[in-house]
Amino acid sequence: MEHQIRFPHLGIVLKNVGDGINIGGFEIKYYGMIIATGFLLGLIVSYYAAKHENKFDPELVFDYLIRSEERRVGKECRSRWSPYH
């Protein structure tokens, strides 16, 4: 499906923009790329802020990231497949 993206105050119109890109038969949507980019930028900013402020070890940023993602996935799995939720 083709769309148009308009930036009215800038006078820019992008015509015939698709929903995403295909890589080897695997489709990646543009909104997924935007979310992933924001996630990575937040991770990088958090890492450098921790490094330059010297309040805690910058490596903890990655540890917290992994733990929070494990927790999110675990909650999602429990809510979908548990008969008690």
C-alpha cells in the first residue's frame, strides 16, 4: 500500500511511500524502525550520561536494559498462556 507523507510547514511531500522494506522475504515496518532507533538512542544517551556524571557504573545501563526486557517478555508470556491471568 502506498502512502503520502506531508510536512505542511516545510512544503515537503513524499509520494508513494510504502509501509516498510523487505529483506530476504522478511518485512520490516517503518514504525518498527523508528521505535528501535529511539530505543537505541535512549540507550546510548543513558550510557554516556552515566559515564560522564560518575554516579554509577555505565555497564549497569545494559544490565537494567536486559533485566527490564526479560521482565516484560515474562509478563507477556504469563498473561497469554497462564490460566490464572
